[in-house]
Amino acid sequence: MARVAFIKYFWMEKLGLMYISAMLKKSGHQTLVCMNNRNQIRQRLAVFKPDIVGFYCVSGKQKWIQNTANFIKEEISKNILVVVGGPHPTFSPELIEKGGIDIICQGEGEYPMLDLANRIDAKEDITGIRNLWVKVDKMIFRNPMRPLVQDIDEFSFPDRELYKDYRYIYDSPYYHFLTSRGCSYSCAFCYNDAFRSMQEPGLNYVRRRSVDNAIQELAYCKRRYRFSSVVFLDDDFGLAEKDWLYPFLDRYKKEIGLGFFCETRADLLNEEFVRKLKDSGCHWVEVGVESGNEKHRNALLKKNLKV
């Protein structure tokens, strides 16, 4: 088995890491998460002895990640593979050229990280894994991206046990949840338009879990954990077709019965939808206005919303 540690700089759960951790554990690998504290990083990694250390990176955090990666190489073990995934390396893969970073992951990381862990465990070559750019002795192997997984029900439920050593997160009253991946809009400030353009044509970019699969996870977590509210992190919860969304909300009300938060667009809200949200337990809807100037909002930001 391979040992994979995730290093984080923000004190909240991250669904992407939780999905990757669940897939790794399902295949027999071990995972650990560690927060941004060098003494803690040193102590926890010295005990865990990871083969891989992974970072999630948004633009603006790449320098901190590079410094932390060098710290891990210099003070813990130079043999640890440092992998950086997330939006920044997806769109700026030249991050692989920086010192301390061995691998960058473009796009969704579940299967690339599983392939990497499996090959390390089997002592096989790691330079040809799709979605990964791999640096070996200053040579960079730039692999293409694989097609997006179309049936996202095949992913294991996110691994909330990853945070059991951090009670502030583990016992949070808010549970973050996804029913879908992707967004069909093309707002200029959002990653979705750029990421969609990187995918193979002909495949669905917006993918939605089945109602059964989504309710099963919520019901399991309601039994297992002590949260009191659900935060749906879908890029646009209101994008779902009525034949999916309304049956989901009916079952949510009956089987889950907790207050929830979601995000949507102003032009998707109507009286029927708002009443349905309220009736099923929604207590907060966030709508992105972006700008009060219609020309700025639509010509520059491509939001396509009237005042």
C-alpha cells in the first residue's frame, strides 16, 4: 500500500481531497491530512512516513506550496513525492518547473492519484499517467488528460474520517455536499469555461449524481455524524432539470429534513422553484450579482443577466 498525506492551508473540509482519499482507501492505501503548521507537519509526517504529499492549489498560493514542499524535502525526506493539484496547476502546469514539486495534476484527481499510488505500491514506472505531468531528473513527462468520468455515481462517498483528528472540522454543524460536477455557463471570471474547453468534445461536462446515490450519502452521514445543516456546493444547484431536482427535494424533505444552503442564478429563480426550495428546508440561497453595471456584468464578465 502507498501512504498519501494532504497538506492544507485552510481550516475547512475540502471535498476534492475527501473524494480522492475515499478512492485511495477503497483500494487499500492510507491517507492523512495535516494543517498549515510546520511543527505539526514535521511531527505528523515523521510518524506517518508518506510516499506522497499532496497539495490543493489555487492561484496565489503557489509560492506557499513551493516553500512548504521544499521544507518537506529538506527536513523530512527528499524521497517524498510532492504532487500539486487544483485550479492553478490545471491552467498553469508550468508550476512543475519549480523546485520541490515533482508532479502536477490537471483536472479531476481521483483516478490519476489512484494510478499513482498503485504504481508506487507496485514499484512501477509513474511517468505515463494521464492528467499528470511528472518531473524526473529535470525531465518533464507531459501526459494528456483523460476523459471526464461520465457516471459520477461510481465515485465513493467523500471520506469525512480524513478529518477525525481535527474536531473543529470533523464536528462541524455544516456538511458540504455535491450533487453534480460542472456548469453550463461561460462566465469570464470562472474556471468552468476554461476547463470545459480542455475536455474531449462529445462528452457531458455537467454531470449529475442519481437521486438515489445523493440521498444515500446524506442519509448515511446523518446517521453517522452530528451536522445540522447541509451546504450544497454545486456550481449552480438550480441548473438541474425538474425531473431530477423536484424528486430530489421531495425525498430530501422526507428522508433528511435538515436546513440547507445552495447557490443559483437570478434568472433561474421563479415563484415555483423558490416555494419548492423553502418547502424542502432551504434557508439560504446565494445569487451571484457580480456587478451593478449591466454592460460591465455582461460584456466583460459574460454573466448574461439583465438588471
